[in-house]
Amino acid sequence: MISICFKYFFYMLMLSLIFFFCSLYYLIFDLTIMLEFQLISINSCQILITILLDWMSLLFMSFVLFISSMVIFYSYEYMEGDMYINRFIMLVCMFVLSMMLLIISPNLISILLGWDGLGLVSYCLVIYYQNVKSYNAGMITALSNRIGDVFLLLSIAWMMNYGGFNYYYYVNYMNSDKFYLIGLFVMIAAMTKSAQIPFSSWLPAAMAAPTPVSSLVHSSTLVTAGVYLLIRFNLALNSNCLMFLLFIGSMTMFMAGLGANFEYDLKKIIALSTLSQLGLMMSILSLGEINLAFFHLLTHALFKALLFMCGGCMIHNLSNCQDIRYMGNLINLMPLTCSFFIISNMALCGLPFLSGFYSKDLILEIISMNYLNIYIYLIFFISTGLTVSYTFRLIYYVIIGDYNHFSLNLISDNNNLYMLKGMSGLILLVIFGGSMLMWLIFPMPYFICLPLIMKIMALLVTLMGMIMGFEFSKFSLSYFLISLKNLKFSLFFSMMWNMPFLSTFGVNYYPLMMGNLVYKNVDQGWSEFLGAQNIYVNIKNSSMFLQFLYNNNLKVFLLLSVLWILFLLFI
């Protein structure tokens, strides 16, 4: 019987190719097609399903389907022996369907359906391995994304002012001072889904999911949904929103790049690298270059999915060990996997003529041309240097250093042929995808006119980052261990500026403590004393007094009643 993995792999690959050629057709002839299906009409209220097909949505769908097909093929071996692999594949397919719904809908309500589907399926996939860590990671993922869902609901309510939910018609009016709220709400929703500061802590936590899920969901598709939404809403954001987004995106990029240099968990390093690239996309999007943001989104999806797959291969071979200090010398043990790993890492650094170079280098040169201020210029280039630094640190620990795991091992490329086939599907696009997309997306080339030092600044920063990464890795014991000498600083940077604490204890410690105080002192305290219990005690005491008079002392009672009558007569 053919495994369910191969069936879905085949379907998705075919669909991906169809969408890709459709997108080429739409791009060449500059077509946009909107389809409206009327589901139901009550009196004059119509409920429509709207589908928007243009080159952007078709190309993005094609990439999502291609990466999903490779990941499903890869899962056949990675999830081998798992009891519930059918459920796993079904969850991945549900995820892809939600993503499709999000990509092709110009309608806020159907976007919300896809958006919530992504959040829900992502939660189910993060808690797939059932333990306490996965549960906590799933909760922080789901709850962070709920904030974005709420803001999307608010923007749907605000769309009532326009009389329709198809934002595509009204997007030009939305950046006026009257209607800037929708742009703001959508921006906050996109910030939660794309894990920008202050919602960043869920992305490294979501690495508790199986590696194929990390490869598909938390690198190339789910986290880029926010960026894609902002690309669609780019006209709805006014200058204040864009300035804020630029600042937040650049801060995220810097924070993630810094944190990855201190991290020892392989999957978390790659997750922080994703976060850094998302910050880059957000920043360049807020400078108005939507095509560049989309271009970087696609190239990044390719090499990051491959990077996660190689990481999963290594983890699988090292009997599920994720700590990079145990790895080392893997280039001799699993040469093909390590070749893929190095190529995708080089694409991430922006090594010339790999796919990452075309988007990243162009972004940096456009930043150099559109001079905004010194802070933006510096933080872009410093973050690029940090990217190269943690990449070479990773390569040093995993590939060049000494092997530190079990002496008795069976690490080989021959163990995982299906995984290697799944990765081989992506490697060609990682090498040639950037130049191919460059020819497609930009029919008019960008004219870039810079002095020599600014032109080669990106390469200089890359070289400096490379040297820094190697030096940081080779710190031997004869050096002062700077990270131990300044332990508080290194803990602060490695914990993403304490964001995981702030988004867990920060939002639940004080509310729970105050709730406890209110419960003890008000609910179980004063309101018991002054409320129901107190009334009951008073009524009981007075009735006991009356009972005492009636039963025991009839004389006293009669005497009192006589006195009472006399008193009345006297009056």
C-alpha cells in the first residue's frame, strides 16, 4: 500500500507546478482576477466568497505547496514508527488549506477563517509530542496569536463603516486620518503572527513541535502570513504606522540576531534566525518596498525550510539530541546533509549568487540609497553582521569542531535516504531560486548608484561577522570566558531581552496574585462578614432572643406586654 505521505506529496507537487505556471502567465500579462460566489442572500444581505488571483497570491501558493510536498515526503522517514502519522499528515494538510484560504481571500472574514485555522492547527502541531514543555509552548503560541485574532475581529467590526468586507476595494481610502484604525489593527495582528517585539517569545517556544512542522510552519509559511497580510494592506498604513513598524522590525531583527549568538539549542538558533529575517521583511516593507519584502519572503522560505530539514536530519541521527555542543565533525559522518546545511546557511548569510544574496543584498543597497537616519543604517548592517556571526558559530560547532556524542553511534547519510530526497528537491531552488525570481518579479531592474565603500559594505560586514563568529566559537579556556564574566548581560541577551518571562509571568503573575488577594480578603473575607453570613447571624440572634422570652419566662413576657399596653394607653 502506498503511504499516505506519498499520495499527498504527489498531489501538492502537481498543484504547486500548476500554480507556478499560472502565476507566470498572470505576471507576463499583468492579470488580476476576482471571483465572487454568492453563498446565501437574506433580504438584501449577501454572504459572498471572494477569491483574488494575481501573480503574487499564485506564486506564494505555489511556494507553500512545494515546500509542503517536500516536508510531507521528508516526514515519511522522520516520523517513521509514529503511531499517529496519519493524523500528523492530516494536520499538515489542514494547515496548508488554511494558508490557501488566507492567501487568496481579499475579504476580511475569510481571512479571519484562514488566520484562525492557522492558529488552531499550529497549536495542535506544537502539542503533538505530549509533554509539559510542549503544552506550555502550545499555550503561549495559541494565546499570543489570539491577540492578533482579536485585532482582526476589531478591524472587521470597523469595516462596517465602509459597507463591505472586501478591503481590496477600499484600501486606498484607509490611510486617511479618519480610517487609519484598520491599518493599525491589521498591523498589530500581523505583528503577533510574525512574532515581532513584544510578541516574539512564542516562536522559539514553538520549536517543541516535530521538525517537519518547524520546517513548514515556523519558518516559511505561518510566520510569513503576517508579512503577506501587510503586503496586501500596504496602502492602508499611514506614515505614523509605518514609522512604528520600521522601529519594531529593526529592533526584532537586532534582538533575534544577538540572541542566536548565545543559544545552544539547534532548533532555537534556526528559529531566532527566522525571527531576524522576519524583522528584516517588516522593516523593508515599512519603507514602502513591498516587492522586495515579498521577494525576500519567498527566497527565505526556501533556504529556511531546507535549513530546518538538515537540522532535523542531524537531530534524528544523534538520537534526538538538539544541543550543538554534542555535535561536531558531522561533515565526515554525514557529508551530503552537511553540504545542504552549509549551502542553505550561506544563502542565509547572503553569499553572492545564492538565493538569499539577491534579496538581502538588494535590500541593504536600497537602505543605503534611501538615507533615513544613522540608527536605521547601523542597525540593518549590524544585524546582517550578527546573522553571519551566528551562522559561522553554528557551522563551527556542528561541522568543524570535535564530535562529543556517544562513542558507539550509527551516524550516516545512508540511514535517511527519503529525508535526503526530500531535501534534494529544495536544494536546486536554494541555489538558483533567487536569480530566477529576480528575473520574474522585477522586469525593470533597480538602478543603484552608490560609492564603492557603501557598495561593498554588505560584503565587508559579512566578512567581519564571519571572523567574529569563528573567534567567538574558538574561545578556549585560556581566554577569560567573557560570557561568564558578564553573566547577567549574557543571560539577558540570550533570553531575548527577558521577553519569555515578560509574556508569561509578566502577564499572569500580578493578575493571579491580585485575584488571590481579592478572593481571600473580599470574597471569603469582608463580604462574608458583612453580607449573607452576617445577616443570617443577626436574624438568628434576634430570633433566639424572642425564643428565650416565649419559652422560659412567660411571666416576664406577660409583664412586658402589660407594660407595653400601659405605655400605649399613657401615650
